[in-house]
Amino acid sequence: MSDAWAELAASLIEHGDFDQRLDAILRATGEATGTPDGYLYLVDPSGRRLHLAQTRARAAADPSRAPAGPLSQQLEGGAEWSAPTVPLELVRSAALERERTLVTPVGTMHSLPLREPDGRIIGLLQTGPVGARGLGRGARRRLGRLAAPLGFVAGRAWREETVRRQLAAAEASLEGSRRLAGAAVDLDRFVGLLLELALSGTGARSGFVAIIERPGEAPVVRVAANMPPGFAEQVDLSPVDGLFDWSPLLEDGDGGALVLEDFEAAVRLGLNAPIAVPLLERGEPLGIFALDFGASGTFDESTLELLGTFADQVTLMLDNARLFATFSDRYLGTVRGLAVALDARRPHTHDHHERVAAVAVALGRELGGDATEADALREAGLIHDVGLAGAVGIEGGSDADVEHPTLGASLVEHLPLPPAVAGAVATHHEWFDGWGFPRGLHGEEIPRTGRILALAEFLVEMGTGDATREPWSLERLVTDVAERRGSQFDPEIADAALRLAARGALDVAPTGA
Amino acid sequence: MDHEIETQDGIKIVHLSGPLDVSQALALRELLGAQIDGPGARVLIDLSGVPLIDSSGIGVMVSAHRRADGVGGGAAFALAGAGATVARVFALTRTDRLLRLYDSVPDGVEALRVAS
């Protein structure tokens, strides 16, 4: 076996480098045809163009020819000589899809399309230069025998390189997200991306990722690709009676396993050759990563290696997300505790944050807001003045007081909370007409949650009173809100408060201190 | 999936051939269930003719293993001769920790004979 053949064969079975594999193709072609130059093009992801991926030319040994490589060469004395150059890109056409002799900018070349075993074109090989009558019969026959293995090697190299690039892109994207907002990763998006990459990398037909959201509970399908319609709702993943027996894992995560038990359900769900991998971290089950290889599907060791790699990536992502969620919960608990401690310092502010949260939620509902907005209003209400912790008792306290909305927002803006929470905290002292603080925002420049929170706090504060002022009656509150409608407060939100008051549903009084 | 059964020193050796996937799972469960037919049954599965196994095939093997544990009387269930791809599926699903796996049929026969 010649060196080039040995290299080509080795590149089939070893985890070769992309460039080495393409080199092996050009070397084997050169040996078979006896021609010195070769150019290998690969189809781009759109399938419409071919990009020059590798060259093998005499240029390296004989600089005077320079058929490939840089577009020009420096000559002695600094003069620049433009060498004929090989096109870096070819538009795919019927003419390129059959074996023929072609006149190219670097000479007359023999052109051979490279096909995958299923007949699809993966690339184009140009070898030469050849005479006007084309490649000799013997060389053509030898090249013909090589065409199928060359296509196979090129296809495999191309797919592996594509997966490598996609993984690199996914990693970069994940890293970007980690940095953004202090690691608030959009879990489903990235798990979905990994699942897609796993499908394209392994050739699996379909797959899903199920995640255990709370310890001891059944995993829930979070992402599915190409599974039958309704799969996520129909599949039962409960630990005892479900598709999989989870009990060995739940009993002993470190030594346990994931076992498919309900074969009838597997058939019903359209599974054919599933491989389901338990996702474990520090002995604790986090979920399932499953690929189905389809009716005619087969897989080999390298496919399973890839599957394992993707499962590890998903595990890492789930573990990071869980650690971050735990950290965020505890941190948010601390911030809420700080707000409660501030309220407890004076009798008139007792329960202030709780009451503002309740009034804000009531106003949001009156305005027809959804549950997500109500959650954001409640969370923002519970912590809206926490920035005062940086103001109270500080010299020059009035400046710090003006900044407390910004300070408060900065304490929570990196947490995986709806953005409306930090937005509301930051703007709850802005006025609708632009006369508020700290930024003097106008109208709808202020997020709706901020406009609602502003009125809620006003009602609670004035309805409570303090050491120097009696609490305002409901009538006084109604009169003042009506007067400040359109100036301090958004008219629509002021109207909602007036409707609540008219129905006797505006409860701003303290619960007792 | 095809199979052949031979008996060696009281150990039933089930030689399987062909892929073991969802379409074969029920037939495989019946086949293995019939071999673990009472206390003291010793069954060795020869996987050298199995090019691939999926989670359902693994599930049947684990069920058979548990069944052997359940019938008692020294009943035993083991597997031997898994190729690289099949062995990798056992590792990925972590069932290699639950099952008794031997490199070759003679190794498996020896282990089951000693255990009896």
C-alpha cells in the first residue's frame, strides 16, 4: 500500500485533523493521476457554492509558478507580479457535477465531483495540469477507483468539521450568555441548541431532553426535536411506572442506572432505537438525554462517543443553571430580608414593602395585566426601597436618597428575574410628566411596572402617615390621585386606582405595628 | 434477532444475533423469561453477534437480571462478548454497574460455574 493510500485509510478510522484528511485526499489523487497540482472544493452549508478547502500545488517547491496561495508574489527589486490564481469559490452548476476536462485560471485541469455514498455531491476535486486531450486513460481509471473512498473521506471530514464549528459557536455563545446578566442562562435555548447539534453530529432521527425540576419529582420534557406530535405531554417519565425505571438512580445516584422498562409505551411513542442517558452530577440525577436512531438507524462507537459528549455538556449546563438558581434564590431572600429590616426601623413603615406589593398587584390586575406582570409587581414591591439601605445614616443622605431607586435596581438586575422587576425598582419615583427622579423620564419611557409601583407607593405612604403627619383618609387619597392624574401619575393607572377606591377594594392601611 | 441455545455444565448459553432495539424488545423479554425458569437457573447471554443494542434492549437485560435475583436458589444471569459499540451503550446508560458483564463466553461460563 502506498503512503498516500495508507494515510487515506488511516484518516478513515482515526480521529484525524480536518486539514490532514483533506491533504490525504489530494495526495492520493496526485499518486493515482501522476499530476502535481490539486484543488479540493467543499460544498458550503447552503449547497449552492463550493469553497476552496485545500490545495496541493508545485508552488511550494517552485516559487516561479505560484498557481495557488497568495494572490501575488513579491519579485526581486520590489516589483509585484500577479500570478494566475485559483478561484476561491465556485458557483455550483450542472457542468461541475460531471467528470470532465476544464480550462481554469491555473491551467487545464481534470475535474471530478466527490459524492457521498448516497450520491449527494460533497465537493469537487481538480487535478492537473493535463494536456489538451485530458487525463490519460490509465490515470482516469485509477482515479475512478478512488472516487468513492475520496467522497467518503471528504464527507466525513466535512461533517466533523461542521459539528466542531457549531460546537465552538455554541460554546462562544454560551460564554457570552454567562457573562451577560451575571450568568442568567436561557436554559431551554441552549439545551435545544445542544440537542440540535447532537442530532446533526450523530445522525440520530429525533431526541429529547427531560429535566428534573425539583429533587424527587419526575423529569419534565423541556426540549424535543422531531419527536411525534404531543410527545412531551404523552410521555410518562415518573420514576416507578413510567417509560424508564429511575429507581436505581433515585436510590443510589452514583451506582444506579437508567433502564427503559415500558416497551409498549416506547412503541406507542414512536421510538425505534433509543439511547437514553441519565444526566448525573455529584451522584444526583438531573435529567435524561435521549436520542432515537430511527427505524433503519444504526450507530457506531464514535456516534456514541459524541452522544456521551453532548450528554456531558447538557449536564454541565443543567448543573450550572441549578447552582445559579439556588444562589439567586438565596440572594433574593437576603435582599427581601434587608427590605423587611428597613421597614422595621420605624413604626409607620411597618409592612411598607408588603403593602406596596399588594396594592401594586391589585392595580396591575385592575389594568388587565397578566400573571407574569403580577409576579414582577409583587417582587418589585417587596424590594423597591431596598436601595435606601445605602442612604440611611450616610452623610449627604439626600443625594443617596435620590439614588436609592438606581441602587436598589442594581442589587437585583443580574438575577434571573423578569427585567420588569429591576425596571420598576429603578423608576418608581419617576413622574409621568418628567418631574420625577432619578432620571426625569417621561410617560412611556417609564416602564408600566414602574408607573404602577409609583402610584402604589404613594397610596401606601400617604395612607399610613408618619411621625409628623396624620394618615390621609381614603377621600383625601382619591382627591389627590385625581389631581395628580397626568402629572405625577399615568392617567390610565390613576383611573384604575380610582375605580378600586370606588368599589372599596383599595386597601392601603397598615396591618398594625 | 435470531438465537440459539446450548447448555454447558448446566449453564444455558443464549447466542443472540442481530440488532436489539424496540422492535425486538418484547420477543427478547419472552425468550429470556423462558430461560430463567426457576430457582437455580443459570443463564449466560452471548452478545458477540449483536452489532447494536438500544435502551430497550438494555432494559430487557436488566429485567432478566432482576428476575434471576428474584427466583433465588443460586439463579444467575450474566452477559458476555459485547463488542465495543454494545459495551459503550452499557456504559452510557450506567447499566454496566448493575449487570454482570464478561469479556468472552468462556469467561462467563467459568464465572457462573464457580458461583454455582
